[in-house]
Amino acid sequence: MSETMLALIGLGMIITFITLIMTRRLSPMVALILIPILFGMFTGEVSGLGKMMETGLKDTAPTGVLLMFGILYFGIMFEVGLFEPLITKLLQLAKGDPLKVIMGTCIISLVVALDGDGAATYLIMVGAMLPVYKRLEINPLILTAILTLSVGIMIKLPWTGANARVLSALHLNPTELFNPIIPSMIISIAWIVLVAYYLGNKERKRLGIQHIETPENYVIKNKIIYFINLLLTIVMIVALVMATFPIAITFMVGLAIALIINFPSLDEQRKKLAAHAGSALSVGSMVFAAGIFTGILSGTGMLDAMAKEFIHFIPSALGPNLGVITGLTSMPFTYFISNDAYFYGIVPLTAVTASHFGVTAVEIGRASLLGQSVHMLSPLVASTYLLVGLAGVSFEAHQRFTLKWAISTVIVMLVAAVLTGALSVHPL
């Protein structure tokens, strides 16, 4: 079969996949499994589809394990109260000062968002902070904006859904994808802390400082267990950054130790795992389904054929800068289409095309993650509706208030990624 025909079949496969999940005719997991099988048959490679799917599953297995065990680990750490002392202390330090309340919101939400679950972060943070905002008459749109920006940054962590999609779509190593963007993440965190300070200072000038009752100190039931949990989490994060062990193995071992320490009874362990299994299984199954999609897309030659055809439409001067271009276009792409459609449909095609200009797949993967701060405002993100509903603000007002800060956060991270070498720039 000619490369042009393969490219047309591949393009039809991606368009069909995006259309079906955007119109909610099929769930992403079902579409990831069935659509590539159907279009793979059109290529005449029926006998080889099984081997392609098996290869795809092998490539995505470490990512699926990482995601599932990472979600389980942080779910249990939140449940046993590892972060409660920090949250309580920050609320005490606020003392009725709108600036301190908003700064505290930013710092706490960055910690709570460590599990990469936007919905969980919104539930915890709005439940804890909205009464304080109401009591001080602080604009609740500031609360929703800060939470959105925080989740948009932390959703790039290795055990989160967005990162897992990139890893599975491009078959990358978690360390090589994530570690180079740590400096730019730190810079973007500093940026949203500055945004929080700016918004908080405006509210302090508008409202002044008021006296409210602060929560009592959080009582740690078992200090020995608490500090073991804290030490375990610190060791795991250090091991993650230093790439001492494979990240998936680190979280598997960490979860096993955490269960034994916190829940000695087998019945308790089963109940706690069952309580957090839903979110871990739903995201993990998506990653394994993505192995089917990427395995067939690559194995049949559709991906290479589309990339070769796509090259003809890219000016040669822009090709070496596809990393930066991907970072910029990730904002509109992930706003108007879902993460599944973007990371499984568009990013692999971009990566193969970029390789012909000397741009690595891992650089495209890093760049594709940058737009998540804008993505969290998308009407396609269910947790956004949860956030505005909990906070009692309109979706439109939240969009208008937050969008400029979300775009600026992506730009800051993009510039930081270029300056720190995570992304490359070539003169035109």
C-alpha cells in the first residue's frame, strides 16, 4: 500500500477517534481499543494486528503501573492526614488577612494537588476555604482561579493523567520526560504565587483585615506513624527526581510500606485499596487502551506515512522549532479538544514529524504538557463544572477572570523551559 493511502487511513482513524469521543458516542477507552483495530484492517495488516497491540501494551505497561500505584499512594496519604498539619497551620497564619488567606490558598492547593486529581483538589480546597472567603467577603473567583492555576501546574507530575498520556502515546521514559521540566515548573509555581500575592493585595486594600476564629492545631494521633509517612514520602520524591529506581517500582514499594504502616489489618488494607481503586483503575485502564491505539498506529506504518505527508506543509525554517510551536499550540488544542484526542491523536503525529527536523519526541512530549493550565478551563473538563458549582460562581465569570492568568502561566513556563534547556529554539 502506498504511503499516501496509509496517511489517509491514519488521518481518517484520528479524525474518527476525535469525533467519536468529542460527541460522546464512545468512551475514550472503548474508542482507543476498537477504532485502531477497525482502521488497521483497512491497511491489510490483519494478521499482524495482534503483535502490534501486544507491543503497544508492553510499551505502556510501566506507565499504567506508575499511574495506578501513584494515585493509590497519595490517596492513602491524604486519608491518613499527612498534609493536615500544614493546612491547619496556614489557616492559622492567615488571621483574617485577605492577602494571607489567598496566599495560603495557593500554597495549600499546590500541596493538595500532588495527587494530580483536579476534582479531589477542588473538593478539599473549596470545602476548607470557601467559608473563610465568605466570612471575609473575598471574591470567590480568586479562589477558583488559584485552584485552577495550581492544578494546571501540578497535573504535569509523572503520576498524573496528562503525563501518563504523553508517556504512553510516545513511549517515553518518565524520568527523561519529567526531570528537565522541574526547573520550569518551579518558576511557574513562583509565578502563580506572585499572582496570588497581587490578587490578595488588591483584596486587602478593598476589604481590610478582619478578625475571625482560626482552627485549633491539628492533633496528630500517632506522631511516630506520622513522621514515618512523612519520611517515606520525602524518600520517594527524592528517588523520583534522582531516578534511583524506576518510578513505577518506587510507588509500588511505597504503597506496600504505607499500607503495612497505617493499616496493619488485612481487612483494613482491602477496604482502603477498594476506596481508592476506582480512580486508579479508570485512569490506568485508559493507559493500557492507549497501548492498542499507539501500537497499531505505529506498527501499520500509518504514523510514519502521515508524518512524511505533513512535512510538506511545514516551512523548513519552522521545523526545528516545532517544540516551541507545540508548546504554544497546546493551549488552543487542549482547550477545544479533550486531552485524549490531543495526546493520542495529535501529539504522536507531531513527534514523528518533528523527528525529521532533528527535534526529539521527548521534547515534543514536554512541550505538549505546557498548555494544561488553559486546558483546566475547557468546557470539556468535567472537574471545572464541579469547581464553579462548589464555589457558587458562573462558568463564564470563572473563564473571564482566570483565562488571562492561565495563558500567562503557560507563557512563563514556556519561556522558562527554553531558558533551562528543556525546549530548544533555533533562529529563523
